[in-house]
Amino acid sequence: MRNKIHAFVTSNLFVLLCLHHFLLSSRYITCTEYTNFYGGKKSEYRCCFSHCVYFLPFEYPMCTPDGTVFDLLSIVPWIKKFGTNPISGETLTTLFSSRDSGKYHCPVLYTVFTNNSHIVANKVTGNVFSYEAVEQLNFKPKNFKDLLTDEAFTRQDIITLQDPTNLDKFNVSDFFHVKNNMKVPDPDEEKAKLDPAYYLKSTNLETQETLAELYKDFKGDALLASTMKEPEKKKTDKLNAAHYSTGRVAASFTSTAMAPQTTHEADAISDDEVRYQYVKKKGYVRLHTNKGDLNLELYCDKVPKAGENFIKLCKKGYYDGTLFHRSIRNFMIQGGDPTGTGTGGESFWGKSFKDEFRPNLSHTGRGVLSMANSGPNTNKSQFFITFRSCTYLDRKHTVFGRVVGGFETLTAMENVESDPKTDRPKSEIKLLSATVFVDPYEEADAQIAAEREKEKRKQEEQLASAAQSRTKADETPKVFRSGVGKYINMEAKCSSVDDTTAPCQVCRAHAAECGSRYAGRTR
């Protein structure tokens, strides 16, 4: 037991010593931490003599009496807005030579100016020289005339633009406009800020291409304007009224962005959904090809969208003159593309429509008519007819019909040889025209129109009956006399009885009860 306690104390003591050593060794900040992480001293950034206070090379240099160089296009807008020296902040009101290479040099000694050159300027003429030229040709011989224009000047007219022994004025961090974060607004830059792409400082090529494609088809303004408009209410009737509401009452109750709504309204079912409920028959179409005719039965009652698309395109003449561009023996033959390439074609509505898979419709047997597509929900105008069972295509392609006549034509089409590489028939198999025998969609439309007309007449009759009832209810009864029976018109009752009819025995015996009628006749 004593040995275990001694071992435990020894091990924990070692851990404490290691922790103490670590804390003692970490009581300092490294040079990298001090420089980069904790706001330590930064290396000074020196502005070149050939750069203006905006840290860019100047194109049209101008200088102040203290030798600060500005660019004409930059300093003039600054002076107009602030009227100060951006370096010192003092009030400021509104001349360098260069070689063909673009480097500035002294016009007398032709020495190229560098960041370590001593450069001066003549305030009277504005000419810039190297200090060596002025010292050797002006100061020492006491010839105070400009070396280029021969104009007189004094020693005080010489301005030092750059002195390698005194570089404090080129310290960017001491500039007045940097300290006070002052900047002349650029109209072009302000306009560019309205574009969201302005704030994307660096993007890769893929992002640039994506944004270019987005802006090419971008319709954000039109989409935003459309969302600001209140959606038009679709008129509902007995046929297209849903058993559920539009949900506007709940939406207005939970969202302040919605206009208050207190009455429930039935939502409107889409027109296609209403129409397809009345499609109870199959469609029949005959395809006229250069190999013969094919009679097709369309499952319009089971796959109404694909069936309507095919029938409408046939009636439109969309398939007339098209080629069957793909044929594979013992598999299928494909057509319906006006371009004949296998990549063209569009649906009757101009856009792709969804797949319609049914468990009882399968690619089983010869002569199955199915939609060709390039992926899920991409059905357009192309279709194919199978030469044999292809059950592996189930739930990938929409089966919407079958061949019910002209199998010898289908055999002749299958016997045409195809290119092994492209599966294109070597001789043309052309769809000349199409004839629609039965269009169940027209019958459904006529039935819907008749029911709506019937419902309209029924509503009109109900309105007329209700208006007549309200008229009778609003009329006040006419008073014919006072007392009991004041609303009874005795003359109308007497005139309604035939004069040749004699009074009955009951009326004679009970003159009191029948007095109103008998007395009137005996008088």
C-alpha cells in the first residue's frame, strides 16, 4: 500500500513539474505573434517619389511649395471638394521631364530619378532638376537663373521634392487623408457599387463563367415585379372547385406580409386535371409511312398527358415528313424528331412534361408505343416502337399506346439495315403523315362545355326564382275593408263563380255561413 501511494505521488509530481516548466517557458511573445497577431510594430510603407498621395504613379504631376507631388486628375477634385492639402490638412489652392522609356530624369544632367535621388523644383518656372545640377550650376557660381528658361529666382524659390536624408514626408501613415479616412467619391465607382459583382474581389474562372451565364438569362427585376402583383384569382365553378381552400386565411393570420383575409375560398383545380377526369376512351391514330401504314391505339384514359401530346402533334402536322432516325433490330425503332438528329423536337406545349408510369403498362410484347426521353420528366415529341419485349425500360419511359394493325409494316421497318455505329437506317424510313380517327379529348371538352352551360342555366333559374320570391315577400297585402277579413276581396270571389250555377242547399240553409256568397247572388 505504501509503495502504491509513493508511486502515485511521484507520477503526479512529475506532471506538475512539466506544467510548471511549460508555463515558465511560455512567458514571452514570439516575433511572429507580436508582428502579425497583437498589433505590434509594422514596417513603414514608403511612398515613391514618382507616386502621388493616392499611392499610384502620377500622369500629370503637380507639387506644393513644400515639395509634395500630386496628380492633376486626383488633386483637382480633392481641392474642389475639401480645399485642403491631403498630406498636412492645410489650405491648398490650385511643373518633371521624362525619357522615351517613361522614366523621369533631370533635363540638364539627364540623370534618371530614383527613390534615392535628391530632386528639387523651381517654384518660379515649375521646372524639376536634380539637386546636383542646381548646386553645381546655380548655387556655387551664384547664378540664380533657371537652367532652362533663364528666368531669375532666389534661393528660397527652390523646392525640395525628395531628399534621401529626410524621408518623413513620404510616410503614408502620417498623411492627413489616411488618418481621417477622407476620399473623393468617384461617380463611376458609386455606379459600379450598384452591381453585386463589384464586391467580388477575386473569383476563379468557373465562378466567372457561372455568373456570366446567370446574368445572361437573369430576369430578377421582372420576376420581382411579378411577385409584387397580387395573383389573379381564378374563377371556380362546380367542375374545378377543389375540396380544400386556397390557404389565404391561414397565411394572412400568420404573416404580416399578406393582406388580411377572413373568408375561405375553394382552390381551383388545373384545367388539365379537370379535363382528364372526363377522358374515358382510348385514342386511335394511323401513321402513314413509306413502308406502309401503322394503326395505333393510345391509352388516353390511363396516360392522358402523353396521349394528348401525341394526338395534338399529329393533328398539327408536326410529324409530317419526319424520319425514323434510329433503328435497332430486335429492340426498337425511334422517331418524332423534325431535325432527324435525335436531339431535337418539342412537346405540344413547348416544354417538357412529366413521366406517367402505370403498373399495368409495361414494355411487354411487340409493337409497344412509348415516349423517348433524355432523363426523368423530359418527354417532348420523340417516341419509339418496340420490336420485342423490353421490360427493363419500365419506369424509365412512359408507355402510352400499342400497334393494333400493320405489323407487316413494322416488320418491313425492322428489316431495313442500320449503321452499326450510329444505328441510323441506311435507307430512309419516313413518316409521311398521320390521321387521327378518335380524339377523346375533344369529346371531353365538349362534355365539360355542356355541363358548364347546364350549370350556368341552372344558376340563372335559381337567381330568377330567388328574385321573384324576394319580390313577393316585399309586397304588402292590400286592404279591402276594415275589421275581420279586411284582406279578402269579396268581388273577386263572387265573380269567380258561374252566374248560371244555382246556390246550393247548404248555402240556403246556412245563410249565415254562406251569406257572403248567397246574399251577394240574391241581391
